[in-house]
Amino acid sequence: MWNWLIVLILGFHCTHALYFHIAETERKCFIEEIPDETTVIVNYKVELYDPRSGGFMPSSPGIGMHVEVRDPDDKTILSRVYSSDGRISFTSHTPGEHVICMYSNSTAWFSGSQLRVHLDIQVGEHAIDYANVAQKEKLSELQLRMRQLLDQVDQITKEQNYQRYREERFRQTSESTNSRVLWWSLAQTIVLVAMGFWQMRHLKSFFEAKKLV
């Protein structure tokens, strides 16, 4: 039982590290499927392309990123300008796809250059700084391990609830689609029957007018 639980916990890896290049007027957006009441931390670092060295160098303090986060209902839950190196934190209140968009706060310094943005998205218990928690709450190593395990189990429960929520939405969409297909088929059948009846009446009237029947 415990072996199965540990394997299941290890299977939920909710950390995404990447980097991307962004041009002068470009806007980059990322979609994260997040359960409700889940903490998300985004660590990022901006580097500016140096044509002399052909590489990317640490950006100046004046260079920053405008970050916008929208929930599944397309409501903005975070929108502000950050520095060139920082951390963004927010908590989801609606399960579903959250959109994280980033773009430069200024274009005056670009001169055709590019930015490289390093991005590290941590979701759920991966966003918790357990070293800080242990120091604040004066937890022993065993207590800290138990706290981590409980947080992981809680995150798994949220993930399972979110999967059930997705299955329920998919079932409702399927039932709605099947119902519309059924009514569309019935409407087509009624139209075909009506057209056939009208054609028969029309042909009968034509033949009677020609005195063929």
C-alpha cells in the first residue's frame, strides 16, 4: 500500500523549467491546468542578447516583464510589471486552464535585439519552501517529512478532484453534442418527409392538370 502511494506521489511532478526567446513586440503565453485552491510560483530571469559576444548577458535593472494571469473564466487575477529577475505567486480559485502571459514592459532599448527568459513554474507542494517552513515552525526532520507527505497527499486529492471535474465536463459536453445530433437528425428526417410529401402532391397536381390520371 505504501509503495503504491509513494509511486503515485512521485508520479505527480508539477514543476516545469524552460526558457524562451521573445522579440520586441512579442507576447508569450503558457497554459497550465491547475486544480482549485492551489498555489503557483513562477520564477523567471531575463537576459538580453549581446551582439558583440553573440550570447545572452544579464539584463539591466530597467528591463522588466509585464505578467498577466487569467483564470478559466478569462478573468484577470494578476497583472503587473515585474523586474528583470523575480518571483510571481498566485493562488487558483477555479479549476481549469490558467493562462500566464509575459511581454516586455518597454521597447525603447530593444534595437532589434532579443530577450531570453528563463521560466520555472512550480505548482502545489512544489511551490512550498519547506526549509523556511521548518525554520518558522521549528519542525524536526521527521515532522518536516510528514508535513511534505501530507501536502503531497493533499495535492493528489486536488488533482483527482480536478480530473473528476474534467470528466464531468466532458460527459456534459458529450451528452449535449449527442442531443444536438439527435435533434438535427430528426429535423433532417422531418424536412425530407415534408419535401417528399410536397413533391408527391405537386406531381399529382401536375398529372391531374395534364389529365394523365
